[in-house]
Amino acid sequence: MPRVVPDAVPTRLFGGDGELADRLERFDWRSNPLGLPSQWPSALQDLVRSMLRSDGPMFVCWGPEHRLIYNDLYADVLRDKHPAALGRALRDVWSVVGPDVFERLTPQLLLV
């Protein structure tokens, strides 16, 4: 008779145990320009893992539209913009910031 193995607990792509770790796992990335996290560059995956474990407020902006990914402490900075800010363009989230700030952002992050 075949041995029945209980369903394994799914491995979390980013680890962590906070609210944002949960949100990142449940977020509908298929409808976001960043696409599925499993297909993100390893540099972005590593940045997000580190950010989620940080003891300070942190965020990552990625892609040509500077899509926002952040940790629990940065959610406190966002206040009422959270949780809607997750995966949105930085320019849309912080529309009150002057356009000159966004002109200073590089279109991509280069890691060597």
C-alpha cells in the first residue's frame, strides 16, 4: 500500500514572518509589470529577502516605473498609502513629491 504523505508546508519565497512577507506571498504578481517573484532576477529576490529581515524601514523600487516593494517598518512610513502602495509605481504612490525628485532616480539598478 502506498504511503500517504501529508501536504508539505509551502516554502516562502522571501522568508520572514511579518505582514509584508505574507502580503508578498499572496499578492497577484501576475497582473503586475514585475511579474512572478520566482522569475525576478536573483538580485531583486535577494534585496527583498534582506529588506524583510531589516530592523529599519526599507523599500526597493524596481523596473522602469520604479515599482515599490517594502518592509513592515516602511509600511508605517506609508501610513494610509499602505497596503495599496505595494507593487505600484513610486511616482503614483508619492504623487505629492515634486517631479524633480523622480528625475534623479536611475531607470534600473545595476549590481556588479
